[in-house]
Amino acid sequence: MADKELAIYVHVPFCWRKCRYCAFYSEPLNAGSARVPGYLRAIRRELAALSWHLNRETPLKGVSLFLGGGTPTALRAPELAALLASLQAGLSLSPLAERTAESNPGTLTAEKLAVLRDYGINRISLGVQSFQDALLRRIGRMHSSEQAEEAIRLIRASGVRNLNLDLMFGLPGQTRRDWEQTVERALAYEPEHLSLYGLMLEAGTSLGDEYLGKGTENTSDLPDDDEQADMYQWAAERLRQAGYGRYETSNFALPGKECRHHLNYWRGKDYLGLGPGAVSCLDGQRWKNRESVEEYIHGMGITGKSKAPAREESETLSREQRMTERVMLGLRLAEGVDIRAFERDFGAALSEVFAEALPGYISREILIIEDGFLRLAPAYAFVANAILRDFVL
Ligand code: SF4
């Protein structure tokens, strides 16, 4: 089998504490620390199994590596080193490949940064969320704004020149002024990249359960949709003035600093995910690993008598699904969907496949066809999700 270039994601499913809004799969480390050695062994096993599955003798070739979670830096420095050593042995990454590690203030030390740097991590994505301590406490973040600033200083001192800061708007009790102060403070650190996320209330999370289904009086301290849209538009304009391009609905970067790993995904390219809960998509086949450290470890044959495989779902994507996803992901990108690539990959014209949804949006100039790309007019970026629902085949 010829070498295939892949974006590689590794899920580190541990956090020191669960944030109140978080629906991502992760386990509090105080309960799961005993599982770290088994997790590390299972990752090595999965790497070997993938090489075998893909029928190749050489290591998997990655165009990017993304250590996400969870909180990769919740691991201790020797554990982080063991994980990175396994990845280095099992993957072939060009020295120029983008290698990102997610981190949270309070979990990052100079020692861990030295480990990350030693193994070639050249991009850090830091979950700052807000520079207001009262808001951080409200959403259950384990760190203060001062710890976030200390983490940024440590990252810069370690020589990392590609830094993303995650910020959140729409938080309970957050005013427009709070949000503006957070964005301005983030800009003062001159990060190469900023991700702006609106709070999503999800059932089953602590914050979601506090608000959902209890009547509108309980949502009175949440910024409403208009206020959230205002916060987003203000920040998008402020970042534009500061030289950041909006290349995806939630993502802004200085020129050339767009996240290559995520671009690969949004452009509909193949990717491999390792670790519990990670998703892979390769040659039209998509699978997901079990969202449980214990089951993942068992499934990889490390401990116990596994009856269940480490994968919990596997599906062959239909042509319709792949076309829908290409458009839904592509329209979140400022560049849009490459019309010719769509036709080449699916043997059908985009305008014919979406003959029902397209004309109305184009006549109202919500969608624009320009330079061979179909894209969403910038003014509608914040409501992209509502529009995209019409493109499900
Ligand atoms: S640190 Fe991130 S992954 Fe962990 S609980 Fe908080 S939001 Fe979720």
C-alpha cells in the first residue's frame, strides 16, 4: 500500500477535574491515575495494530500530530515523555510537521514543556477561556487568570512560536465588557492563533443540568442569542483589525498560522485517531474507539479478558454522507467548498446534488460562488449551523 498522508489525533482522556460545561470524554485524573500505565501500553498496541491493519511495514506517515483531550499536560512529565516516545517510534512525521499539544493553565510546568519540546511539539493550544476569575469559577475551570498568564509566559520562554488561546463567550453572568477585556488581554500576548467558542449547554453536564429544562427564569444571567452574536461579531472585527484572518467559523490566525491539522479535517481529508473515544476516517470507513479508558485498555488486550473490541462503532460512509460532510465542513471554512474538487471526487456537480437548497441561499447572497469556491457570506458565519442543516442529503 502506498504511503498515505494522515492527520493524526491522539486522545489523552484525563483531566485534573471536570469543567462544569464539558461534554468531551475525559476522566478526572484522581480517579483514573492508576490507569495511565495501561493507557500508555494500549496506545502502543493501537499504533502497532494500525500499522498492521493498513498493511504497511513503515511507520504511519503523519502530516500533523494533535495531542488533545482531556488535558495532555494533566499527565506527569515522565508519562508525557513515554507517550511521545511511543508516538515517535510508531509514526513518521516530517520535521516540518505541525505538532500540537493541548494544555490547560495550572497543569503546565517548565519540566513538561521541556518534554514536549524535546519530542518536537511546536504548537501549544491553551484553554484560557476567560481572564475573569469569577467567570472561570462559575464554569468550573480549575485555574485562575493569573495561572493562565503564567502558562503563556512559560510557553513563550520554552521557545514555542505557535500559540493558540481558546476563549469562551456566552458564559453565565458574562457582560460584553467582560468579553472585550478578555479578548484585549489575550491580544496583548500576541498569540498566533485564537479560537472563540460560544458556550453550549449540554444535558448531562453540571452547567447544562443547572439550566436546561428548568424554565426561562433560570437562564436570565446567560447572554441571549443576540448578545452572543454581538460578542462574536465584535471579536471577529477586533481580530480582523489586529491582523487575524477568520479562516473557520471559530478560528482566527495570523497569516500562515492556520491550524494545519484542523484544516485537513475540515477539507474532508483522512485522519486517524488513537486513544479512548477517538474517531478515525480512512478511505470512506469511519470508526470510533470506546469512550472508556478501562474498556479501551481491555479492548487492546492489555488487561482482563476482553470480549469487546476497543472500537465501539464502525461504518462505511455512503456517498451521500460524504457529500453532505464535505459541504457542511467546507462551509464553515472562510475559503468555502472547492467546487471542482467536489465534482472530481464525487462525479457529480455540486449545483445538481444540492439543487433544492442552493438557489434560495444564493439568490439571497447568503451563499456566494466565487473563484471556483462555494462559501458562506461572512455576515452569516455565526449562524452557519442553522444554514448547514439544509444541506443534509
Ligand atoms: S479541561 Fe477541557 S476536556 Fe477537561 S473537563 Fe475541562 S473542558 Fe473538558
